[in-house]
Amino acid sequence: MDAYSPTIFCGVAHLSDAPAPEVLRKALDLLQDRKPMLRVAISARARKFWFSAPAGPHPIPLDVVPREGADHWPRAVEEQLCQSFEHDTAPLARFLLLQGETDSDLVFSIHHAIIDGRSGEALIGELLKTCAALQAGTGPEESGDQSLSIALDDLYPAGFQGLARLAALGGFLARQMWAELRYRRRLGRRQAIHPAPDARRRVLPVRLSEDETRQLTRKARAARVPLNSILHSAMQIALWRVRYAGTSLPMRGISFGDLRPYLSPPQDPAQMGVYISMLQYTADVTPGTDVWGLARQVTDQIDAAAKSTDKFAAAHMTRHIVGFLLKRRSMRMGMVALSFPGPLSIAPRIGGIRVNGLSGAVTNNPLGPELAGFGMIVHNRLGLDLQYLETDMTEHEAEAAARHIRELLAHGGTAGGGAR
């Protein structure tokens, strides 16, 4: 996938009283010493890919540029998402400090083969703790050297091994093929295909206040609907309003689930690597669809996959699905995709560093969904960072979709409602 189009995880820590560049440089070196995944390259042998550790020091690149304002970081992330890594050159990571007098933004871009949302949160937390310790002159806390990432195939539980795995994969593939055929037949040719790998990625943040987040969480708890499903529903309805209004159609979505708790043994979020599964669903959106009804459709399908071996089958089949898409280039993975790790535990203050919030984005491949998002709750506020391609939406359309999403999350509503 990355050879066709960059596949990068990009995170942002919004800081006040950020560490000085020389402190950040020292902390990155210490972090790299502790985490071998920050020292690897990717090599290809016998049509398979392997992590390798090239000899010699390969420090993580750190650039420092003046911060041009609060809206500087989305533009910086957009540029980062378009810059591929050289697979055979270590490290597969780079950092950028947008330095201001009081507020700064620390942008970290890492090849998606070695990091996901959960390990990204742990990584930035450990880095800031190391910076705070260096600033205080106390030295960083002792931390054991982590191992390289273990292949996901070697961590599947007993219920997804041997013949059980073959049976689970057979059932999963049969259901997926039937669902795909029905979806494509009903969707017809209404979704545009933009396979140009150099399509520009755009990032658009959506934020709720602490009070709005509290109200949404309370309503979701009362309705027994996960916030993940509500975010999916708001994104689906907003995309429908902007691009498909007036029609009734099925909309495919992808929810990224964390497999760590289900593996054998369970994996620590601090362990760098990719331990996620793509759980697909198809929901019907019409002019009268409301957020809560759609969220229940989404929840039922995601829950069914998460409670069965489908979550392992989906992860196991990802590379084959991606290979098929890249070979055909005649279809897209869906309309909406969302990564939502939920509430994050990073502290508001780490030593003398104030953490004002976090943002995140994963490169949206041109064969992927039309609207992607990375959502999280940090310090009791819900944030959703949208990604789209300029070949799919104009800036005006994307801003309209962001307004619809915010309105739906803050007030609820239907597919047919809201200002145009």
C-alpha cells in the first residue's frame, strides 16, 4: 500500500511551555534507545516484509520551525501525510516542532507499519515525561528496553489457530463476499473512483466543548449506544448531505478495533506496533435517517464482528484485501472510516509542560473512504480530526460536512436536517 500511496500515522501534541529543541533532541535519543521499533527499517525478502535494524546510529529527524498560529498544525500535518518514508532506511519516524512563544505544536509522523493510535498515545506520553525529567534535572525514569513487535499471526488466541482459523476464515470470506456483492449492486456507480496516488490530503479538525462532550456522553449512555457508533453516524449523515442528498443508498463504513486485549498474551499499549482490525458495516441512509437510529444499525454490526472471530479474520485478511484493491483499482473500501481509541489518559500537565490537547490523522489512501477521521477524548473534550482528498470534496464541501458533524454531535438530528 505504501509503495502506491504514503501510509503514515501522524499525531500532534498541543503544548504550552513546550520543551526547548535541545531537550527534545536528547529525549528523542533516549526514547529511541529504549524502543527498537524506532530504529528499524523494512526489508523485503522472498515476497515478505521484515523489520531490520541497520548498523550505526540513525537519529530521529527533528525539525523546528516558527509556529504561524493556531491553524498552522493542520497544514503541517497535510504536508507530512504526503511524504513517504524510504522503507529500507531507518528510522521510520520524524518529528516537527512548530515553536511559538507560549503555545507550540509537536508533530510526529511515523510509518503506519510500526504504530497505531494506542501506541501513539503511549509514545508521546513517554516522550513528554522524559522531556520533563530532563528539564527538572532528575533524569528520566528507568524503563526496560522493549522488544521488536511480534507478528500478529503469532498472537492469535487458541480459538483462531489451526483448523479453527481455516473454518473462521472460510465463513468470514463467504459473508464478506455476499455483503460486498449486495453493497456494490445497490450502490451502483454513485461513488466516484479517484485512484490517483498523488491526490492531496486535507485535514479539518472538529471540536466539542467540555459541556457538549458531557451532554453527548450522557445521552449515549442513556441510549446504550457507544460514542464510536455515534461518530460514525454523524460522519455518514454529514457526507450524505454534502455528496448524496436526496437519494437513499447504502453507505459502507470501517471501524478500527484494538485487538490488544484479545491476543495471547494481551499486548501492552506501550508496545509499538499495529494491533488493529478493520470491522466493516453497511448502513442505510435516507432523508429521514437520524443519528441515533443509524448509530444502532452501526453498533449491531460492529458488535457482532467484535464478539466473534471476525475481528481476527478481518485483521488476517487485510493484506489480501488491500492487494486486491491495488490490483483492480476499480472500487473503494467504503464511504467513511474512523479510528476512535476513546478517552486518552495523558495528563494535563507533565512537569513544566502543559498538554492542551492531542490530534491525529492517518493517511487516507485514494482507494479508501471519502471521509476518514481520527477521534479521541482528551481532558474531557471530544475531538475529531477529519481527512479527505481534494479529488473528492472541495474545501467548501468539507467545511459544510464538518459543520454538520458538529451540529449532529452537539444537538442530534436527521439526514435531511441542518443548514445547507
